[in-house]
Amino acid sequence: MVIISESVSQTKKIGGKFSKFLERQDIVLLKGQLGAGKTTFVKGVLEGLGYKKLVLSPSFTLVRSYKTGTILVNHIDLYRLSKKNLNSIDIEEYLYNKDSISIIEWGKKIEPYLEKYFIVDFSFVNMEKRKLSISQKGYKRNLKIEL
């Protein structure tokens, strides 16, 4: 599925609509250049799951966890980690927690080790617009997001 976002607020709205398809133990890999809208999308996902507090990028902390009702959402940023250092953040603890969803920026580093996941690939159309390509591997969910 491909969606064109016209603005930051629309990217956030798309994240909120995408959140309705998520279940416990889901993994979402986010791909795209710096500034493409990955953290904005995560803010929308969290808002869609009922989280009302401040959402920050995990760029420097590597992981930020948010409690949304009964589901824990782990927002993970692998930009600064090499493949061989993935275990330094106990990645399995986040990925296989039965009560959590993991959303991973720069997820390409971990993709070969996963059996099922969603991919949201962000690309620039211009300074305002973004193209979001959403796909899934191992899931069979009927994804349909209308703006």
C-alpha cells in the first residue's frame, strides 16, 4: 500500500490509522532518510493507541517505552548500532515481550533475523510531501488506510 502524506500532521494521522491494525507482539520496521517522518509517524501510532503524553525520538537513548493502556510500545532506534552490537540493548527482550509492540527505526539492520513484521518505508516527494509504502511479511492483515 502506498500513501502520499501532504504534511507533518497528515503523517501523524496515518500513524494513528495504522495503529488500529497493530496487536501485541507486532514488530514494525521504519525505513527512510533522516527527517523523513519516522518519529512523527510513531507519535501518531501512540496517539492512536491512546497515549497522550510527550513522545520523543529515541536517537540518543536507543529505546523509549510508552505504556498505552495494556500495551507497551517500544520505540527503538538502531541508527547508531552496528549489527554486531544489537545485543547490547537486549533487543530480544523488547521484540518477544507478549504485552508489547516494537517499532524500530533503521530496522533494516534486524530485518534478516525476523520472521514477521510490517515495513513502513518513507521517502521524500518534496519538502512537504512524503510517500509511505506499507507492507508486511508473515502477517495476513487486510491493511487499508483512507485519509
